[in-house]
Amino acid sequence: MNVTLFTTLGCHLCDEALHMLQELQATGKDMDIVEAEIADSDTLREKYGIRIPVVRVSEDEIGWPFSIDELKDFLSSHK
């Protein structure tokens, strides 16, 4: 499964979201995590600037705040 994490440099919540994804990955969740830096794109900055961290799978997204259990449920719905 391809997972995109919309993030930006210095975002501690983004770091926390990445840690959650990595924790789920380490427990056997099969996924490739790609970090998308929103500062590199006006479009991404406009769309996600105040919403990050945002996790996307296919066309579905979950935005902060979310717990690791909510993230796990979100990812499980995209097998």
C-alpha cells in the first residue's frame, strides 16, 4: 500500500504522525511511506497548510488530529 504523509520541515505533529506510521509498519502493516513536503508546492501549501499532518491512501485522507488507533483503522479500510 502506498501512503503519503503531507508534512513540512519543523512540524512536530508531522513527526508524530510519521512515528505512528512507522510503528504500524514495524508491526507488520505492509506499506510504503512517502513524505510530501508541502513547502515545495504552492498548490500543496494552499491545500494542506493549516491541516498537516495529513495521511493519504488512494484518494482518501485523514487529517490531524488522529490517534494511532484511528490511523490503524483508516489504513485497514484500504487493503
